[in-house]
Amino acid sequence: MRLFERSREANTLAKAFDACSAGIGQFVIITGGPGSGKSELVHDTLKTVGEVGATVLLATALPSRTEQPLSIFRQLLRDGEVSCATLEQLASTHPGWYQGSTRDKGVNAEQGRPDSVNDRAVALAADAATAALLELADERPLVIAVDDAHLMDDDSLSALLSLLHRIRKKRILVVCVSWEQSGIRGPIVHRQLIRQPHERVRVAPLTEDGVSALLSQHAGRPVPRETSDAYHRATGGNPMLVHALLDDSTRFGSEPGSPVASSAYRQAVLSCLGGTSPAHTHICAAIAMLGDFASARAVALVTGEPLTTALEAVSVLNSVGLLANYDFRHPAAADAVLHELPDKDLARLNAEAARLLYQAGAPERDVAALLLAADRVVPPWGAKVLRGAADHALGADNVRESMSYLRLALRDHTDEHDRHRLLAALGRAAWRVNPAAAEASLAQLRRAVFDDCLEADDAATVLRHMMWQGEDSEQVARAIGALSGPARSGEDNQSIAEVEFIRQWFYGVPGVRHPGGHGGDDGAGTDGPDGGPEIREPGLLGLSPKLAQLIAGASDEVVAAVVQSLQGLQLDRMKPELVAMSLLAIAHTDRTATAAEVCETLLAYVERRKATTWHALLTAVRAEIALLQGDIETAEAKSAQALDMMHTRGWGVLIGLPLGTAVFANTALGRHDRAAELLERELPDAVFRTVFGVQYLRARGHHYLATDRAFAGLSDFETCGRLMRDANAELHKGIPWRVDLAEANLRIGRTKTAREWAQAQVEVGGSRPSSRARGVALRLLAQMSRPNMRTSLLHEAIDLLRASGDRRELAVAFSDLSATHYELGDYARARLVARHAGQVEAAGPVESPAGGSAVGSRLIALEHLGLPEEPGTAMLLTDAECRVAGLAALGYSNREISRRIHVTMSTVEQHLTRVYRKLKVASRADLPSKMLEHRIPTLSDHFSSDGTSASALSGG
């Protein structure tokens, strides 16, 4: 193997051999740390001198032979050209001394030398062996090399010193490869050797240039300087470490790239440590454990070694290229050291390191990591540190780490109150990534909830998880009632009030009936003066009261307040149920675009925080919002994504939300096989005791309608009606189950019943009636009315659906209005309205409930009207005139136009006068055809899903 940066050392050895050949005995000591290349230098020299006729003898001292007398000389005589008579004489005179190693003979070196070998016999053997070696130099130069000389036994050292005294006029070169810093024996042997006349050869680590030359020789061409510098930084120039790192990095190719440490590097690290003392290995491990807190004093305290030993070890570890001061040059070196220690020693050192860091005031997470590695809780402070570190890890989104700390703290904890707190914290951490995993911890606390043995926030966690998993709602209600009251603190009442709020408004369960005869609810109360719900939750703070106001009646200020709270989302302070509920409430107040925008922002946040449960739930909410917008493709994609994020057990009763949306979307897209496949999934029975079960049944019912199973669909819708009558009454306004019943009855020919259900939906009052539900109901009523009565109903439906932001339903309503005008013989107006429908459809994919494009089919039918298709003249009207003309063309009266765009009747008349003059219109009846002829922009050109059409009409 080619040596790098060793020419000076090789020249020193060559000069020593020349002197030896001239009859002047030489003694050379080669020093350097493990892996520095000392042995390679000696072997290269021995090869050279052997080629010129010298006799070469090599012995290696081993730690296992330090108790064996003359172990070095045994090797030299065995490998040298010593006559058989001499060997026989030594064997017969000193029986047992030349029997190989004690390991070969099965003798424990710790038991000392065999009884048959006494000091006198060894001394005589040493003299004879020395004489035999001196005789070898009579014929030709003799080169004796002793590798790892600092490990040789005392008898070999004495014999070697005797030999050195007798070689001054002999053709003998003695080379000892030693390391003065190696453990306890190293300095002792080294001091004895350096007292003799000698040449010193110090083998230093490679420089940056040396490492670069080594890498270039391996690659066959010069390597970039940054690459060689990276190898030098990782190894300190230790040749053994450089070669090992190079082997690992070029495992799959000959080109040296960035250094990659693997098995070869780890073995080289251990080999370097093997050349030191066991104390150095323990000190190295302690430095790895302490990290940034490592110092000589800290290491000494952890290992129990003297400070001087710690300082010496740090110096040694720096010299061999493992450390740079107290930092490991490569993290793989620290891992290799720690993995090599016996488990018992590793646990003890980790525990001592944790104790030291705790006493030094180190961060809890650093101390807890050492406790976890030690697999023990150091009393009395260990459990507290683990709990704090768990909170910190959870805040840093390291859920697994947080759970590991909590499990360790729980293992040996006997205090019941503390165990309850730890179990609840463990459940909350698991819930963030998998609600099903929280079951193991939180199930142990259910009895404690009903016995009132938990802190309020922990009890709230258990109750929320019970509802998520579909546990007995009545039990939850009784617990809420028992845990609430004036005797509780405001903070405790806040926690329990939020649970009741979630129970009623997220899961759709009726409020708690308190004992005492009155029927007040904690969450819904009685109707307010405007017919809406009067939310009475004195304990609610934060997001909850703003959400309660939003449910009671949406105003721009309330919506803005809820959005502001959501934008400040903190995972450890907000409940996912409240956030999902807020987004859906905003969407149901005809602000679907706002809800979608906020939801997308929150999705990016929770994805970055690796909160799987939050991510899955908000993705399902985003799918539902897209469904409300009529964006069916997005609804299908997001609901499928949400279902893939968690399995059914993790979703609990909430599985009905993404599953229902997915069935709705696939049905609307005409993918009936996929919808049927989704409906084959088994759901927990508890789903159907929540609003999510109602949504699932509605989706299944519409799938049945679309696949010509109207009676099956009717049955599902009737079940929805029964479930809704048992649920929170205020939720009736947001879930159009009456419309579903109207559509199903209409499909099977029960027109009267269908009309009654549609009319019932229209008459749903309160402060927050659903524009979408009311608009769809009016559209259905129009279908069941005479043509001359349909237009007014459809005009109102279009206004409501435009406000709701549902492009799909709006396009269907426009197409119904177009068909009505066509049926009445007003072809120009039919064509104009059809163009509105086409523009709405162009804004996004719009499919009919039964599959297939409702708008598209209407437009195809209108192609036969023979009206102009090509663009006409340039635009003639102002924006205000366009708005007025568009409404007039759609059949609105002047009074209706005045009310819609908030101008006076006189202004409307003036605008129409100018429109008639510019378009050369003789009467109002000619207006639709003239607008088509001149391609005048219409209301649909200003339409957006966030209600911007209203501002356009009002000129705002």
C-alpha cells in the first residue's frame, strides 16, 4: 500500500539500516496514535531491507499476552533462523516456557505464569534467547521489529533492554513501534525504552494535502478540494479512518464523494479505541452522552475517573482523530462508541450523565434523552423532567419522542393523581397522529372521570375521545352535568363547557337535560328573540364564544372574529372539533370561498406540524366545502385523500364526514361503481347517532336516486328525517334533508308530498336559514309548478344559490330557467339564460345529480333555435347599463331591479332608456335578443363563489 507524507520517517529508518549494515547497532522508536500508519511504515521498511538480504524478525505484543513471560522472544525465535539444537536445549532446560500463548493452552492469563516457570528459569531463557538472536547477526544484518511494544510483558522488556546493551557493535537494527499514551502500561514501557540511545520517529496525522493525495490516488485523478477537506475534517487526518471512510463512501462506485460513514468507519473507530485503555473508552462514551455539556470535569464526574485521566483521554482522542476538542468529528463515531459499551455500563453512564446535566440546569429535553437511554427514572426529579421534556417534544412535533418520555415516566410512578395526568398527556400526544392509539391510555381514565378524580382538562380529553369513538352519549352527558357547576373554577367550567358545545354542535346531539324539571341546554338554550338559537355558555372563552355567535347569526364582524381566531391556531390550545366546526359554519353562512381559503392555510400549517389527525380532519372539511361550492372534482380528490390518511378505527364516528362527501362527489361525477365501492365499507353503529351518520345516509340516498333505486333513496332520507328530529334542532337549517325527501318523492311520482317537503324547507326560519337549501327547494317547487309560475321561483332560487356559492346548483337552476323560457316560447331569453348557465359551468366542473351535464344537454337543445352564434359589435353599454339591462332581460321588473342594485326607480328607468336607444330596442320584449346579438356582458360575467356578484350589482 502506498504511504503518503511518510518520506521523512522512511528516510530516518533507511539511514538507521545503513548504519546497522556498517556494523553500528541501531535502536529506533516509532510513536503515534492508533491508526496513524506506524505499522504500515514498519512493514514497508521490513519489505525493503528484506529485499537487500537482511534477516527480518517481527513480533507483535498483544494485551492477552502481557502475563506470559518472554512472549515477544518466543515469536522472534520461532520465526527466526535459529538452529534446532538451540530450540531443543531451551525446551529441555526450561520446560513449559515455549508452549505458545496461554490462550492456545487454555490457561487464564489472570492466573499468572505457570508454576513450572520461575524467575530464575525465565532469566536463563532470556539470556539464551538473546544470545541466539545475536548469533543471527554474524552472517548478515538483522532487523528486529516489535509492533505495539508498549504492550509487551515485563520479561520481554527486560530481555529487550539486555539485547539493546549488546548491539552497539553488531549489525542489528531494533525497531519498536510504541505509543506512550496507551493506557497504564504504555507510559511505563515507553519510559524504559527511551532511556536507551535511540532515534525517534513520530508519525503524525495526514495534513489536508496528504488526504487529498490519498483520495486522488484512489480516484485516479485529482479530487475537488472541498471533498478532501471534508474527509480531513471527519477524520483529523488519521489514515485508518480516512481509508475506512473512503471504503464506505465508494461502496457503490469508485468516485469519492461526500464522506459517508458506515460499517467500515465504525469498525475503524472501535479499532482506534481498542488501542487505548478501557477508561478512555468510557470517557469517550461519556463525551458522546454529554454532547454540548461535555468538559473534563463533567466527564470525570460521570465516569468516576480522576480529572487527570479525563484530561489525558481527551488529549488522546483528539490525537487519534475522533474528537475536535470535545466534539466528535463525525456523529457516527459517537454512535459506534455507545453501541459497543455493554448495556449495564451504558445505562449507568447515561443515568450519571442525566444526573449531572440536571444539577447543572440543562434543558429538560437533554436530561430526559439520557434518562430514556438509561431506561430509568432517577428519583425524585426524573418524572417531572420527563413530563416537561414530553411537552417540549410535542411542541416541536416529535410525537413519538414525547410518548416515549411519558411511557417511561408512567412505568415506575405510583401516585394516582400523577399517573392520571401522565395518562391523559400520553393520550393527547397519541391523538395528534392517530386517535385509535390514544384509546390505550384514555380508556384507563374513564372510571376516574365518573368518580370525579381528574383535572378538568384531562376529564375533557377523555370525554371528547369517548364521543370521537362513539361511546354512549348519555354517559357523556351525565358526566358533563356532574362536572359542571358554580362550585367549579372558571377554567374548569370552560373545559367542560367546550365539551358540551362540541357534543351538541359538532356531533349534533341534543343538549343536556338538567335535573330539576327545566329543559335548558348548556349549549343551545332557548330560541332568541329573532327565532335563532340563544347560545348560553358562561364558561366559554377563546374561539368557542365567537363560534357560538356565528351559529346564532352571522355578521361580517363575527365571521372576521372567527377567522382571526383560526389564523392564530395553536395545536396544543385548540380542539380540532372546534376548528372543523368553525370552518363549516363559515361555509354555511354563504362564505364558502372564505372558508376554503382559511382551510387551505390551516392545512399547510398542520401538514408542516406533522399532525396527522388534524390534517385528515381538515382535509375532510375542505372536501365538504368544495362540495358546497359545487366543485365536485376537488371534493372527490380531497375526500379520497382524507380517507387514506387514517383507517376507520382512527376516524371513529367522524368517518361519516369524508365518506359521505366521497359518495356525494362520485355520484355527481357519474362514477357509480366507485360510489358503490365506498358504500361497502363497514361503519360503527355509533356513526348513525351523530350528524355524520345523517350526511352519510344522505349521500347513500342520492346514490340510490342516481342509480334508479328511488325507493331505497327515499328510505334513507326518511331515516335522516327521524335522526334529525332527535338531534340538535338548530342543525336542521344547515342539512337539507327535507329537500332530499322532496326530490325522492318527486322521482317516484308523489308530487303532492314532494311539494309539501320542499315548501317545508322554504319555510325553515331562524337567524341562519341555509341559502343553498332554500334555493334548491325553490328550484324543486318550480319543477312542480306551471311554466308561467316557474320563472319567479327560479329567479329567487338563482339569487339564493348565487349567494351560497354553489356553482353546480346555480348552473342547474339557470338551465331550468332557460328550459322554462323555451317552453313558454321566449327563445331569445331562453338562449340568453342558457348562456348564463354555460358561463357558470365554465367556472368549474358541474354535473347533474344523476350524472351527466345538465347544463350541457340544455345548451345542445338550444342550438336548434337558429339565433346568432358569432360575436357581434363592440360593447355599447356602460357597466351600470349592462347590469340594469341584464336584469331586465332576465325578466325582472323595474322595482325588483331597483331593490336588487340599491338605486332609485328613476335611475333604473334612465338606464333602460339609454339602453333602448343604443341597442335600437323598441320594447322590453326585444331586449334579450338584442343583448345576444351584441354580446352584452351579463350577470354571470361578474359571478364568483364568494358573493362578488352582489357587490357588482350594487356598484360596490
